[in-house]
Amino acid sequence: MAASAVAITWLGHAAFSITTPEGKVVLIDPFLAGNPACPDDLKNPATVDAILVTHGHGDHLGDTVPLALRTKPQAVVTTADISRWLEQQGVANVVGMNKGGTVHVAELAVMMVHADHTSTIMAGDTLIPAGESVGFVVTFSHGLKLYIAGDTALFGDMALIGRRYRPDVAILPIGDHFTMGPDDAAEACRMLGVARVVPCHYGTFPLLTGTPEAFRAAAQDINELEICELQPGETICM
């Protein structure tokens, strides 16, 4: 990896590990131990500098608590609602924020943006309301802007995110049923105006029927769009 590059590794489902130009390791929605798509050798990262959590569902909040307790990241960034629950679990360096705000962690500017999806935490047999789901626009030190949609339906203000923040690359769910499917993900690309997109949240479970092939077909009219189809454990640098 070039010294100035960002390396994005798909850990399966909606979990990603991102290495910044400064060598910091940032985990996105770290559903690892129970993730059937995550390679075994990537389920227990030795070093984590920051964790970003989009919402409270178990396939996104995932292993945030044990990972944070073991690796002691500089920051665990999530919604104000989830931040309080994490602190009750003993997690330190929790940064609770809300949509429209920006925080600076691990040499990154992390802005929280809208997502259209529910958010709850399952604690034993108790379902705890956890506010709203969110996405992030992450700006790296060399200027690259990454839009992390989280779990979401298609919504009109993706065009606003594209116009206002001009992301270079997007991580979008395509699996359908719980999120937008391939057709709506293609429309999201049109509204965002991104040059590259990394599809996720597909193939992990039978209900997630969206495929990269269907996504490519739906997006074939978008000039110069690069669809970066990764296999779990595979890395792309940019």
C-alpha cells in the first residue's frame, strides 16, 4: 500500500476495516465473531484506533463492546443514544454525536449524516430503542471523502449529500429486504455522483437477495462508475 493511500478491507456483511494514510485502523460496524462471511483470521484485530457504529442492530453494533474493551481505541463514534448504552457497558472514549455534526478522530474528520432505517439494541431478551440509524461522511488527511451509508433505504437527500459533501467513493448496501436493493443502490449512485462504490450487506443471509451482478446491470448507464466488488477479506486501495 502506498504511504498516502487509504486501504478498505471488507470483513463481510457491512463490516469494514479501513487503514488511513497515517496507518490508523478504523473499524466500521464491527460485526465479526458472529459474522459467517468474515474470515476467521480477521475476527480478532490486534489494533483498533477508532470504531464507527451506524446503528444498534446486532449485525452492526456487533462486537463493539468486547473489541473496545480489549483494544482501547482512541474513539468509539456513534449516535448520542447508543453512546450512553456503550458507556454503561464500560466502554471508554465514546464519542456520542448527532446528524450534521463533525468530530475529529484518528486524523479523520467524521461527519454524521442521515440514514433511513430503524435502530434498536437487543440486550438479552430486551429490545432497547436506540434512536435513529445514521451514515457517515469521512474525510481523510489527503482529501479523499468516503460516504458510508449504513443500513438505509433510498432517500432523496442523498442528492444533497452528493451536492454538499461531494464524496469520492461510497459504501452502499445492496441486499434488499432490510435495506435498498440493487436498483435503488444504482439510483443512489446517480444522486451522489460518486466515481467509485463498494457494495455490501448482501449474501450473508438468505433473505439478502441483492447481488453485485444485479447492481451492475442497474447501474450500467452511469458513465465511468467503478463498482468495486470485493470478496470478504479483500482490500482495495485509493
